[in-house]
Amino acid sequence: MIIGIIPSRYASTRFPGKPLADIDGKPMIQRVLEQAQQVKAFAHVLVATDDERIAGVVRQAGGVAVMTRSDHPTGTDRCWEAYSQLVADGTVSAARTNYVINIQGDEPFINPAQIGELAAVLDGTVELATQMSPVDSAEVLHSPSEAKIIVNAQGEALYFSRQPIPYLRGVDPAVWHEHHTFHRHIGLYAYRADILEQITQLSPSSLERAESLEQLRWLEAGYRIKLVPTRYQSQSVDDPADVEKALLSRRP
């Protein structure tokens, strides 16, 4: 069974109330929910939030909202609490192999097919999975806001970094992307439920603190992260100026 969970909190340093921002006539969280509801692999789709205003919008739109604590440091932790509630109330059986897919609540026009790509690899042996796409510009490659990935021969992550990796010796950094296939991280996560429970018990690791990348905590602890290639790109809304970018991104 695969469950889609959209973690959503009201507080945001750069964009307070972001989940309720109007995106072409609908609150952003409703836009994300509607996209996720189109994924056929999901047995359940819900929003995990700490704010009654967000929950009210979700329920008014016909969706399911689960109230969670306000002090979760990451969306991963919020997903675990919401999943635990589903198990506690009998909606989901913990006796079977379940997966949770964490859908970012700030990508209002995420393509359901992209989520489906991730769901397709969840065969019971996969512990954790996320997505990647090729880097096609020096700007993306050298941007510290874009996490880059080294992948092994089994299609699993070796390392994530805000720096371009690997280093190309003897090549002008401005054209590195023309001489090697670099991969950027796409932040859609899938967790096997038993692994989700385990990783939420881990303390922040040294590499995670250095790079400010949560997934490094999992790698340091020895967990395997499957990488799924995708051709889809989705515009996230990090501040009010990104709303127009998101609207433009969905146009042909």
C-alpha cells in the first residue's frame, strides 16, 4: 500500500501562510492536493498540518487533513506522525508493507506522472527513494540551493552535496556540465514505513549539519536511497515572487 502525504505548516520565514496563498483562484495546498489525488498508485492521500486554517481549506475541498504537532523539525517527521495516526485508527494495517510518499506542499502544479514514477519502484525491497534529473547549466550546477548527487552502479545515492560533485580536474568549471553528466536532486521522497519510523529516531549527523541536507543523516546511518530519474520539472513557491513563476511553468 502506498500513501501520499503532503506535510504543510503555516509558518514560513520568507512567506508566512504560504499554503493558503492564492494560485489562480485556489489556495496552493488545494492545488497540490488535487494533483496528488490523480496518482492511481495511492491508496490514501492526505495533508498533514499543524494549522486549523489549512485543515479547513483541505476539508472544504473534499480532502483529508490530519492534525500534527507544531514542533516537527522536518516534513519527514510530520509524515511519520500522520502515518502513525492512520495505523492507530485502523485506516492502515502496519502488518503489511506500506510506503509513504512525501509530496512537497509548495509545488502547486507537480505532475501526477512524476509522483507515479517514484511509486513504480516501491517493490518492498526499496528502503528509501527520491528523484534526480540531469544538470543542463552551469548556473544550476554551481548553485548552493541545488543539491547534487553521486549515484552508484545500482542506482543508489552515494552522496548529496550543495557543491558540484564530482570535481573535474583540468576542466573550466563554467563548462563542467558539458563534460560530465551531473545530477540534481528533485525533492520528492518515498519511505518504507518501517524505515520511516527508524530514520525519525536518528539524531542530526555531522554531514547533515555541514550541508544542511537531511538525507545525509540517512546515508551516514547506512540506509540505502534509490534514485529515480525524471524528466519532469516542477516550480516550487518559496516566496511571493515565485507565484507568477509557478503560473508560467504550467503553460505550454
